[in-house]
Amino acid sequence: MNKNSKIYVAGHKGLVGSALLRALQKQGYNNLVYRTHQELELTRQTDVDSFFQKEKPDVVFLAAARVGGILANETYQAEFIYDNLMVQANVLEAAYRNGCKELLFMGSSCIYPNNKSVAIKETDFMDGPLEKTNDAYAIAKIAGMKSCDAYRRQYGVRYIAVMPTNLYGPNDNYDLKDAHVLPALMRKFHEAKLSNSPTVSVWGSGTPKREFLYVDDLADACLHLLVNYKGEEFFNIGCGEDLTIRELAELIGKVVGYKGQMVFDATKKDGTMRKLLDISRLKETGWAPKVSLEEGLKRTYEIMRKELSAS
């Protein structure tokens, strides 16, 4: 990848894709190609083929995906597995057929077993059962990751995969029906503050531990790998630290300025009790995260507040 490479960012309107665009533009990559969902339906093979035949990108960042929190994953299991499998298969095949030699596939930490009480290493892959609440999404992501391996081994292309931890930041989804835990909590606390509500309901027991990475740090890590890494391994991308959902909620309440009480709804599922990524392999390449959780939450809250005010 060089400054003149034609780079296609699939999913450029989403949380991850928009961060990749910002990082690419900041680092001087200006030959960028992207399409909205309305302009290009990635689940349709003929549409994807036509796009790649016309544009012939040198590099692809495959960040387009159907994503969501526990409720969305349980409610729309068929859509989660079908849409993600189709997008991945169509983009990887069209990229190869049209001469694209470099591709970065955005996987997910949900590919790992749900029973790990210590930081998860890349070597833990396929070492136990998946978390049932999002196994359809996880299986699709595993298929995408293994597809990158297969294309690389058979065709000699440089298709690599990364496994991000839980992400947050600009262009996140704050819809309470299908948002991930962090943006959902942020919106709940914000609305409770505006309405002077005495309590905020938090799903689950508050005891599970999660790791959160500001999405611009993820984008920075992805560019770092494509520019500097020449091997075949896949990488965890995270911050290397986790906290309980209770601690997260308390920190979000502090950032938002909410003064009421939290009420934990134990009738809601907790999901995996701990999911922390070991990022030793990534750190060995010379990369480390830059944005602390509290700073990232402050940035995100300002953006969310403006977005909700404008809607």
C-alpha cells in the first residue's frame, strides 16, 4: 500500500469504516473509493462484481457488516449469518478476480471461546464453544477469517484479518433496540439526565467484564499492519485492559453528568462473563493504543449529544 494506491473502504458510513476513512485521509491517502449501502448492495454478487470491474481497487478494507448488541444478535440470527457470509464471500472473490492484492478483513473477538477467564490469545481460536447469544455472527466472522487464509494460500494474495475488541466512538449506533452496550448505556444516561429520571436501568448483573477500544485507535492499528506487517498471522486489536459493566456504567454516568441511581436488571442476559484480548502479538509490531477510555467517552458523548440534538 502506497499513497497512490486506489483504496476501497467497504462500510465507510459505519463506526469502523468512517474511522478508517479519517485515518487514511489524515495519513495522506487520497485515492479513496467508497459507496453507500443504497449505491452498492454488497449481498448481491452481480452488483459487487460490476463495482470491482469498474473501479479495480489496489487495496480493500472490508469493514462492512451487519452488527448489533445481544438483543439484535438473538432476534435476527438468520440475517446476521446470511448477510455477513454473503458480503464477505462477494467482496473477497471480486477483489481477487479483479487484481486486488491487499485486503484487510475486519473480524471480531466473538470468534473466541466463551469460557476464558484470562486474556485471550490468538492461539485460543477454535479452543472451545462460542457464546450462544451471538454465535451466528461469530460463525460468519470465522468463515471470513478462514476465507482470507484460503485466498492467501491458494492465490498468493496478501489478505489478512484482525479481531477487534468492543469498539465505540464517532458514528456509533445509539438506537436502544440494537445498540451495543456502551452506546446504549450512554444514551440511557443522557436521556435520564435530560428528564431528571431518578434511576437508569442497566441490563444484567453488572459483573461481566469487557474491554473497550476507541475506534480511531483501531483504524490506526489497521493502517499500521497493512503498511508494516508482511506475515500471515491474524491479530487481536484492543487496549489490553477491561472493566466490569458496573464500572463502565459508573464512568459513563460521570462523563454524562447523571446524578441518579443505577438499577441492574438481572432478568436480562449477561453474555460472556469476561472477554479481554491479549494484544502482545500486535504490540510486538510496534503499535500501542493512544486514547484512554475516559477520554474516548468524553469525545463520544459530545458527538452523540450533537447528533441527538440535530435529529
